[in-house]
Amino acid sequence: MSIQAVLFDFDGTLADTLPLSFRAFQAVFKQYDHREVSRDELVTMFGPTEEGIIGGNFADPSSVPQAIEDYYSLYEQGHFEEFQNEASILELLQALKQQGLKLGVITGKSRRAYQISAGALELEHYFDIAITGDDVVKPKPDPEGIHTALRTLGIDSSSAVFVGDSNADILAGKAAGLRTYGVRWLSTFQSQAYDVPPDGIFNSVAEFRQLLKV
């Protein structure tokens, strides 16, 4: 397969950050909105940035600013409590860079949340571009972020692939005209089913590397 760029979702795809995100959201919903929210409920809220999720779902708007700050504090703190990178993903990123491919992240996370995770996990230097939820008008499943990344990198959609763990990722990648792959290689991923079939589903990084021949 002749490709020049690999674009990735972040949470649940490159980093096993979803459990941490869920815990931080549940804590602020309980403290400030006085309700318990399940992981499944939170997944239905995903799409906007962290600020958008809290601001769009709290009953009392006055508590939103402090809840957002507490969310980020809990989320950041969690990266330093027994949190480790997945070695196979680091090896994948290193191998792709050695092949001279352009790498990018297309995430619904805010720039602030992305920088917390990518900084703590020392992933930033692998990526030529990162498009966050703050950088787009329409988040995934809209393909805006993917189009922006490809335009900035100067790469045609036929020469790139997109990799993600959620239904929104698959919809966005396919809408952008990319070969799009669903992954279930971390402990927690968002979607068991997809509205449109991806070009492949991978349960291990090794399988994906075989496809890319890296």
C-alpha cells in the first residue's frame, strides 16, 4: 500500500486515556451536577471538547467554570498515577517515522487536554500536525479536521489512512475519502459497531503493522 501519511484519533487509539477521562468526568458530574453518569452516558456526550461536554450537560451553568478546572486537574493528575504508554504503539509510531511518513492526530479533545496527555506521555514529537476540537467548527463525524490536516501537510486523501476507535472516527475518515481502520487494541475503546464498515478492524498493533508493512 502506497501511503504518505497516517492520521490517528487519540483517546482509545494512541493512548489508553478513556478510563481516566471517564473517572474525571464522573467526579465533576457528581460533585457539581449532583448526578451519577455511566460510561455509556458519557460516550453519548462525546463529540465536543471537554468544556463543551460539561457546559452542554450541566443543569446549573454557574458551576461549569470550576467543574472544567477540576476536570483538567483530575485528568492531568491521573497521568502520573501508574499510567504507562503502550510499548507496541510507541514502536509503531517510531517505525512509521523511520519510513518517512507524515503522522497526525485528529482528536475531539481540547488543545489543553491533548497537550496534557501528549506531553505527559511524551508523544508530541511524533506528530507533524495535531488538529484538536478547538481547531474545528464541526467535530467528528464531520471530516473537517481530516481535511484540514491533509491540506496543511499537502497530501491527497488517496495517499493517507485514518485510524480510530469510535463510530465517529470511521464516519469521519470515510467521509474524507480515506482508507479508514477501526482499532480495538487498548483496554477501552468507544464503539463495538459502526454505521459504515471500516476498511479493516484491528485487535492488535502487530496486525496493523503487517498491513502497512512496517
